[in-house]
Amino acid sequence: MRLNSIHLVNFRQHADTRIDFDLGLTGIIGPNGAGKSTILEAIAWALYGQSAARGTRETLRFSRAPARAPVRVDLDFELAGHRYRVVRGLSSAELFLDGAPEPIANSISGVTELLQRRLGMTRPEFFNTYFTGQKELNVMAALGPAERGQFLSRVLGYDKLRTAQLLVRERRKLIVAELSGVRSAMPNPEAVARLLDEQRVRLAEAETRCAASEVAHRDAEAALGIVAPRWAAAQRSRDELQALIADLRLRESEAQARERELERLARELAEVAEARDELDGLATELAPLAALADEFRRFEELARSEGRRQTLMSQEHGLIADVSGLRERRDRVVRAPQLEEEVTERYERKRRELEEAQGALEAKRTEWVRERQEAETRRDALRAQYQDVKNQRDQLVELGEDGICPTCTRTLGASFRTVLEQLEEQLETIAYNGRYYATRIEQLDPMPADVASLEAQRRQLQSEVDTHQRQLARVQSAVQELAQLTHDLQTKQEQLVIVQADIAGLPGGYDAIRHAELRDRVDYLATLNARATRLSAVIEREHGLRAEQSRIAEEALRLGSDLAALRERRAEADFSEQDYVRLREEFEQASALARSTAVALASATADKATAAQGVENATRAGRDLEKAQATFGALERDRKLHDELDRAYSDLRTDLNFQLRPELSDLASTFISDLTDGRYSELELDDLYRVIVLEDGNPKPVISGGEEDLSNLVLRLAISQMIAERAGQAFSLLVLDEVFGSLDESRRHNVIELLRRLQDRFEQVIMITHIESVKDGFDRVITVSYDEHSGSAVVQQLEPSGSPTDILDAAFESAGAEDV
């Protein structure tokens, strides 16, 4: 992997920083807190996302950037012959390949997963190998014996063998399970052979029974064929006799019905004669009915006219009373229009006075409420400000002089006391102002006297306005009532004239007594008339009844002739019930025998088919047994093969792990000998992967802190070189962050010279340090400083000639930076 460039926008201290990387030794030098390690964090964040950054997403944004300012890291690097460019923001990510305009991944998770697959390492593996800081140098010492071996196996790729072996073992488990399943499902060969023999014997027996059943069924069908025609003829004779008897009974029933009808017709003709005699007697009584009916209708008309007269006279009395009442009410409200003008003038004058008083009251009340709300707002704001400053003061006291400033993220140091005193002064000022506004709120809490006086005046005027308004409403109602009364009076007078005219036009001469006598007489005669009508209807039926009597008498004679013929045929019929019963028994016995032989034949045929199916199933079971035996043999061979693979993977991992410690020790020994000018000749890893330093060939029992840093450094370099060799490609990147630690000046120089000699393996080495004295040993130097004015990092690159070139100033050094 090789880094080409990185561009940071609003990322922590870097407002807008761009760095171009090159081959060789590059030193990034600057004081602590200036933003050197932030560059490495930006590389990690671009490759692996939020899991590689400290804190939350929002803490990544430059502290002086606007709330919605974009946070972006643009990283350009080469890997395995391809050039990648990853652009990552807080809520987006894109990955471009070989300068293509369209991304090959465009989501946060998609970019992270694709980069992890291309790099071939997880984030911890990648940074524990190629990105090394002073705190990470002793990662091996912090692990247990088993964990050290697992760590080396993992970073060197040996865990892939374990993964492959686990896959082999999982496949072997599946094969063993399948073998067990095949074995449990495989039938017993002897049982299969025995079943086949049994089914063949059963088939032979079924074929014998089937042949015997066919002979018996044929004989039974022949016997049934002889009896069946005789039985059919007997059934036809019996059916004909039964039909003749049913027809005879029907004709007898019809003859009896005709006799009953003739008797009914004789009774009805007698009733007709009686009705004719009664009708002749009623004719004399009904003679005056027409004249009485005309007189009764005339009295009905007179009765209706008398009823209308009484109704109209009642209406006349009511209208006369209404006209009198309306005239009295009109006289009472005749002065309403004049009073309306007077009351309206008084009402408008009081209403204007009320509006003026209301306006003055609202102005005074608004001024009072606004002043009180402003005092409450200022008091609440001072409370929040007091709590905020108090929290800052408490946090500052808790952090102490060695803490990080929550605003600029730098160490407080000597400015601790000054900042603390400033916060205390702010607290006192805020508390004083808060007490003032609290007192002011208490003063403004009761209603002022001038506001109360205006409120009382408004209520008095409102009461007077309401009184005048009610008076005006009553007067206006009287004005409206006067118009309505005039209209109603005219209407009532017109109605009275019409009613009086209607009364004068009604006829007279009505006699209620005569009307009642006529009603009783007409009702009586109407009853007699209804009786006469019914009698006439009975008489009118005489002709029809006599015609029907003649027709039924003819039908009775015809039915008598038919009955005589049917009785003669019944006497001549030749049918014996005893012969019919005997023949039926013979037919039923023959039919039962035929059905039983058919059932026996069907049962024998089914047994034969079942036996044949059993032979086929037994034969199929034999073939399935042969297939299962073949499958079992193939699975057994496959299981043995996976057993051999499991043992081979175990042997290979053992050989690789056995060679790991000597090879790693040889590489580390070469590095430590060069770094110490031969003072320490060797560095070994014992069985527990503990580091042992040899001085003049003898193990050194105790080593200093600097020697421990040196040992961890050369071990980490050896691991990185082994990874490069195992990968078979130029893993040329190596990043070291503050690795000089407790090394003296001479060993610092040796470290740089060693890294220079390793450029055939690690062509691009980036070292981050705060030590200025080592910069002459680098091929190029990038300085990082902190600008107090803008609160951002300033990055400059020194060319090999030594002349400084300003790469990017993220602090906006121009005079108008803060305005921008």
C-alpha cells in the first residue's frame, strides 16, 4: 500500500488541510496537541469509518466550523496495482477506482466492507501491523502466551489455515451425519430377500384363488340367466293386474263423486225457489226507497251548510276580538320611532366614552406586562448562564492544570488559575444581576394603581353602555312591532269582511229532527235492499245449476258403463300370487349367488394385484439397497479423505508455527544489532513468545525502559517485514507515531538509518514525532503547528532543498478570517 495524498476539511483541528505524500522517509514534526496524530486518525477514518475514530461523529467537526459545515476526508492511495480514492463524510462515503468518474461503492457500509476486503485485514489487524505508536509497541507484552501466538498467526495469515481446517472438519461432520443417516435408513439384506420370497408365494396363491372364483362366477351367472326372464314376465303380469285394480277403484271413486254433486245441485235449486218467493214479498216494502233517498241527500247538504255556518260565526267572533286587541297595541307603540332616535344618541355617546377608556387601559396594562415579562426573561437567561458558567468552573476544577481545555482541546497548564478566576468573576456578576431582576419582578407583581383606576372606570362605563343598549333594543323592537301590528290589523279586517260575506251566502231551512227520521228509515230500507240484491243473485244462478245438473247426469251414465267393462276384465285376469312368490324366491337365490361369486372374484383379483405389487415393492427395495450400499461406500471414502486433510492441516500449522519464532527472531536480531551498533547481537522469542535480549550472546535478565521500547520496535518491524514477504507484493507503507520514546540521540539516528535501509521492503515510511532534532535525517519534512488566532492546525512542507513551501493553512491567516 502507498499513500499519495490526503485532504482534510473541518476534521478536528484541521479546517482545510492537504498533504501530498511521496516515497522515502517522511517526518511529520510538531508540538503535542498541534494535530499530528489527527492526520493518522483521518487516514484510519477514511479507510474503516467511525469505528477507527475517537468520540462521536459530531466531535469530529472543527470546533469553530458552522453547525452544518461539511466534514470530509479525501484519501488517495495505491494498492495491488490499482489506484483508489475514498471520499468519506459524516453521512456519506464514495470509493473510486483508477480515476473512474463513477464510484464502485457509494454507501458508508459498502465502502468500509469493500476496502476491508481489498486490504485483507480488519481494522485492528491493519493498524497493529502497519500503524505503530508508542502505546502500541508493547502490544505483545500485554497479551498472554496463547494470545501472543494467536496474534502472530493472525497477522501473518496463518489463521487462514485454521479456517480451512475448520471448514474441513465441518464438512467431515456433515459426511459422518450423512453416513449415520444412510446406515440407519439402509434395510437388512436378509430381510429384503426374505420379503421377496414371501411375496412370490403369496402371488401364486392369489392366482389359484382367482381362477377358482372365475369358474364359480360363470356358473352362477348362467343359472341367473335362466330364472331372470321368467321373473321379469311374472313382474309384468302383476303390474298389469295392479294397474287394472287401480283404474277400477278410480272409476268407482269418480262415480261416487258424481252422485254427491247431483245431490248438491238438487239442494241449491230448492234454495233458488225459496229465494224467488222471498223476493216477491220484499218488492212492496222497497217501493218508497228512491223518494226517501232523494230527500235524505237534500237534508245532508243542509246539514253541511249549517255546520259551515257555525264554523264561520266562530271565526267572525275571533276576528272581531283580534282586531280590537291589535288596535289597542298599535296605540301603545305609536311613539316608538321618536324614542329610537333619542335612545340611540345616548347609547353612541356612552359607547365612545367606553372605547376611549378601554384604549387607555390597554396601553397602561401592555406597558406593565411587557416590563414584567422582560424582567422574567432576563432573570431566566441569567439563571441558565449561571448554571453553564458554574458547570465550566466545576469541570475546570476537576480537570486541574493537567487537564484539556474544553474549548480549544489544549492542555491548560499555567493558564489554569487565570481561567478559573475569570469564571469566578463571571459567576459573581451574573448572581448580582439576577438578584436585581428578582427584586424588580417582585415590584411589578401587583397591579399598578393607575391601571386599577382605569379598570374601575372601564367597568362603570361598560355597565352604562349595556343599560343603554338594552333600552335601544326594546325601542327598536317596538318600532318593528308597530309595522307588524299595522300589517296584521289590515289583514284581520280583510278576513272579517270575507267571513261575514260567506255567512250571508249560506242557505237556511235545516230541520235536525226530520233529518234523523230520514236517516233511520233509509238505513232500514237499505238493509232490505241488500237482502233483495243477494236473493236476486241466487235466482240468477238457476240456469247454470240446471245445465250443470244435466252434464253431471250424463257423466254418471258413462262412468257406470266403464265400471261394468273393468269389472269384466278383472274377472278374466289369469294371475297366481303363490306362483309369483315362489318365482321371486328362486330369482333372489340366484342373484345372491351371482353377487357372492362376483365379490369373491373381486377379492381374489385384488389379492392378486396386491401380491403383484408386493413382489414389485420387494424388488424395488432390493434395488434401493444396492444404491444405498453404493452411497455408503462413497461417503466412507469421502470421510477418510477429510480425516487425511484434517491431519495435513494440523501438521502444516505445526510446521509453520515451529518456523515462526526462529524466523521472527532472526529478523528482529538483525534490526537490533544495526540499531545498537552490535551491542545487542540477538533477540529471541521463547516458547511463550516472550522477548529475550542477548548481550554478547548472553540473555540479559533485566532491561531498561528504553531497551524495552527498542525491543518492541524491532519486533514490530520484523513482523511487518514478514507480512510483506508472506504477501508476495509490495506492502510498502510503514507509519510510526512517537516511537522514539526513551531512545537516546544515537539510537534515534540508528532507527532512521535502519528504516532507510529497509526501503526495498517499505518504500514509504512516515514518522510522527515532536522531536525537532531528527528532522535532518528525513527525505522530506512536514511541520504541524497550532494557530491560536484561528484555533486550527497549520501544515507546511519542507522540500529536500530546505526551503519551506506552504501546503495548506487551515487557520485562515488573513485578517478577515473570523468574518469569513
